[in-house]
Amino acid sequence: MDVVYFGVLTISDTCYKDPSKNLSGPKLVRLIIESFSNAEVACSIAPDEHAVIQEGLCRWIGSDFRVIFTTGGTGFGPRDVTPEATKTLVDRDCPHLAMVIAQASLNKTKFAALSRGICGIARNTLIINLPGSEKAVTECFATVRDLLPHAIHLITNELTLVKRTHDEIQGSRPDSPVMGHVCPHKTGNGTDSDRNSTFPMLPVDDVLSLIFENVKRCVNLKKLLWEMTSPVNIPPFRASIKDGYAMKSTGFSGTKRVLGCIAAGDEPNSSPMAEDECFKINTGAPLPVAADCVVQVEDTKLLQKDRHGNEVLVDIIAEPVPGLDVRPVGHDLSTKSFIFPSPDPSPVVVKSLLASVGSRIDVRKPKIAIVSTGSELMAPNDAPVLGKIYDSNTTMLEELLQYFGFECMKTTVLSDNFDETKDMLSDLFEVMDFVICSGGVSMGDKDFVKPVLEKLNFELHCGRVNMKPGKPLTFASRNDKYFFGLPGNPVSAFVTFHMFALPAIRWAAGWDRNKCSLPKINVKLMNELSLDARPEFVRASVISKKGVLCARVTGDQISSRLQSIVGADVLIHLPGATANRPTARVGKTYPASVLRYDFISKYE
Ligand SMILES: Nc1nc2c(c(=O)[nH]1)N[C@H]1C(S)=C(S)[C@@H](COP(=O)(O)OP(=O)(O)OC[C@H]3O[C@@H](n4cnc5c(N)ncnc54)[C@H](O)[C@@H]3O)O[C@H]1N2
Ligand code: MOO
Ligand SMILES: [Mg+2]
């Protein structure tokens, strides 16, 4: 097993004079050894002197040392010069690494703002400045620990080292529960000797960013809807809020003569009315011109009817006050004001609000087709055939589109054939904006989707995502045409539809970016789960226990088992496993994407 060399340089006048005071240096050494079984760590102490610090660093840079941690000398004191001494030695800055450290430290204490440590690459060596305290180095090391194997591989740019980095540093400690760690950067060249996928395994968030960067909007909802003003007042007349009697508020309570009845739909009555007179009126009916208030029927007594049964005299018990139970003209929405107080593209909202002002706009929606690939697929109404399976993805994706308010214009099932796939996609894209395809995107010699896209001159933005399920997800575009290649396993297709295809379609349909992805909540985990090397999106039912949202996993999570979507309210986001974090524990809180509106399965 190859050794990976680390250097730890303590930078402190005090420790230089009295090494027994050096606590953070030995602490770092222990942390490195505990984390990486094949690590060899050299350590040294330098005073806060620019030249001596550089001398110490240069002893290690460019030799076999892959990572140097410095501790101390990063503060605001006049002799704190570690960042300056480091800066002139590095060839390439790593500001984001420094940012991650700062961010994590700031979460613990705002005094972290007084540390000026930098990170950078000097030849083949990564230098990381950490503060001087033992507590700070422990916290900062925990922040960067998992990044180191990948960082080392990237700096050295060696595929063999990637593998070694995996196998030796992270995965194969005899006591490590994490075997087979997956490096998101790992890509092969697809040749006979390296048959790994040529597509880098991108983080989920990077794929979402690629989607938002590349998908164009097919409609400008801002211009079309959000800036639209009302052509009418609601209500268009002063309307009664109650069933009761309309009168003048100046007439006070007491006995009043009933002049007639006004029902919803009647024209506003403009006959004169004295203070001791009133009209019987229904909810929603227009107030008589002479009236300024309504007293509800419960606050009146019927005193007299005529022989036809019509009311003649009523006793008004409650005091009539101006405006009582009257909705003024334009109270709910006035002419020329915005119809939508905020952008909300839900079809229910848009269509009903437009209807309320007497308008109808057919907002252009993305044109979407669903394609299922697989020579093994039978339609659900076919008689069973040996070797074939029923196609569930077509139905599932069609229903999902409908559930989220989009339409599927066409569905097609294709066998695993290059030309058939190419011709069909070519035809579909004559009309469609989106093709949501499932199957045929992984590593098999019948997985033709990626080659077909290349043949059709699509740009493949993503061919693999670091997630489970859904690894081979493919996203490609050509001008204003977009292709999602969801992995064929039904649950992978289900999860990747929600995580990627839905946000893309919503974005194209004009939704605000922060509304495109499923809403997220926090849930308490009810099952202990071993973590996969890939971040995992686990289907679970939500149970509200006295208001606390708890999530129970829906059985076996293998991506072929469609039953795991039964009762699935959320996708719990579990992180990838590390040597220190092999499991997700019961009672721990995790973020979860909400799959459906009725997302609480049970109340306890
Ligand atoms: N050598 C490797 N093999 C596989 C890898 C890998 O990285 N290296 N990835 C695996 C992962 S992860 C997934 S997910 C699948 C995805 O494969 P494809 O997208 O190529 O899909 P197919 O191979 O066509 O089918 C996979 C599976 O799903 C069933 N299927 C497909 N379509 C439907 C449908 N419409 N209804 C129901 N079931 C469907 C199909 O019969 C297969 O069993 O690849 C792994 N392989
Ligand atoms: O990504 Mo696959 O979906 O792990 O089965
Ligand atoms: Mg396949």
C-alpha cells in the first residue's frame, strides 16, 4: 500500500521556544493518522518569521508531500504572517477551500472572522493554513477531511492515483465500513483497458445549475401574467356580505318597513328609501343605491307579513353602522391593480384568477413527449411473454406530468435499436420542446441513448450524477430542445423525474427558480440505515407525531422495486457514507423533498 505523505508545520514563537506548548500540531498529526491508514506525517515548528516559515514549507513542497497543514500565525497580530509566507509559494489559489473552512468555523464562533488563513497549491502539494488553537484545528480538519482524497487526485491528475486514493486512503482500511467509495470526479476513457464511463459523476446541485443555465423559458410569465392588471372591479357593485336587510345607517334600529327583496343577480335598485325603510337582501346582491349598510337576518325579528306571505315590517335589533356587512366596489380587486400580488404559476391559481376578471389566456406550456426504451417492454394490457416485462415507466411519467399540471403530447415505446431511437428522437424534436426518455443510458452495449444524442448533435451536459438511485441520468440540449435520459430502473426514473426533469419543465414554463424544485422539509428518521457511497434519495412515509414530522422508509430501496414509491411522501436526502459516518441514525434530522400535496400519511 503506497504511503501518502502529509506535513504539519506549527507556526508560533511560543511553541518554537517551548515545544511542550505545541498542542495543535500533535493534534493534527493524530487526526491525520486516525483518518488515513496509509498516511505518514512529518511535523516541524517554525517561529512567526516569514523566511523561516517559507523554509519549512519548501522542505516539503514538490517532494512526495501531498498536503501540508500549517497551524498558527493566521491572526491579526503584528507577527502573524503565515498567510503572507504561504501566498508567495503557491502557484494556484484555492479560495473555496479556505471559504469552506471559514464558513464552518464561523458557524462555531464569529471570532473565526479574525483568522486570515489561505489555501493554495504549490507544485503538487496542497497547503492549508489553519488557526493556532487545538479546538480550531480539530473543527477545521473535520471540515476538509473528506475533500482531501479527491483534492490529491485532482492535483496529481493521475487516474491510477484516483483509484489508489480511493482504495487506499478512503475505502480499504480494514476497520472501515465504507468499501467502494465513489469519486465524483472519476471518469474513464471508455477503452478496452479502461471501461469506466467517460462522463464525470456530477453532484446533484451542479446538474441543477446546468439545467437552469441551459434551459430557456418558452414563455415570459412576467409580461404575460404577473404584470397584468385587472380590467374590472371585484365586486363591480357594492355587494351585501350577509343575508339580511339593507338600510340607511342614519335610521338607527327599530321597526322598519320592507320595500322589497333584492337577490344576487338583480340590477342595483335605485328607488328612494326613507330611514325607517329597508330592502330584504341576499349575500352577493347589489346594495340599493340609497342604502349604506346591511343588518344580518339573525339580528332582526319579523313583525308582519302580508296575505301573500311577503314581509312587511321587521324589527332591527342591532345598531346599523355605515358600511356594516357591505363589500365596497373593487374591495377584493380594483381595476388597474395587479391581478397576481405575487408570481404563482399554479394552473389552479392562474386560471381561476383570470376567470374572476373575465379573462382567459392560454399560457404556452412546454410540449413534452415520453419515450420508453427497452426491447423487453410489453404494454400493460399485453398477454405475458417469456423474457418480457410490463412497461411501468410510460404510465408513471405520464401521470407525473399530469399531477404537476403539465401535458404529455405523445408517448412512444422503442426497442433497443440505434436507428429506431435516432429516427424517433429526430421526429419528436421536430415538434417537442422536451423528450423525457427512460432506459438505455448506462453502460450496456444496447444502451444507445447517449450515442444517438451525439449523432443528433445534442450537447450532453450531464451523463452521470452522484446520487442513488439515478446515477446514469443524462441531460442534453440542442438549441431550444431538451432531452432527459432517465435511468430505466423504475425508481431511478421516478426520483430523477422529480429531481431534474420537473424543475427543468417548470423553469421552461416560466416558474421562479426557487419554486422549480420540490419543496423541502426536515424529517426525523425512524429507521437506522447504512449509508451508500453515493448520496441517496430514500423514499419514505411521513408520520406527524404530535406535530414532529417523522419519516419511515418504504421497505427495500433497490431501484428496480417500484413498490418503494407506495406511500412515499418524501425523498429523504441522505449524505454519502464516509469512514466516520457509515450510517444514518434513528432520530437524526435530514432534509427531505416533498413528493405530494397530501404528504402526511399518518397522525399519531
Ligand atoms: N456496468 C454498469 N451497469 C450499470 C450501471 C453502471 O454504472 N455500470 N448503472 C446501473 C444503474 S445505477 C442503473 S439505474 C441502470 C440504468 O440503466 P439504463 O438507464 O441503461 O436502463 P436499462 O438498462 O434500459 O434498464 C434498466 C432496468 O430497468 C428496467 N426498465 C427499463 N425500462 C423500463 C420500463 N419502461 N418499465 C419497467 N422497467 C423498465 C429494465 O428492464 C432493466 O431491468 O443501469 C445499471 N447498470
Ligand atoms: O442509479 Mo441506479 O438508479 O442506482 O439503480
Ligand atoms: Mg442499461
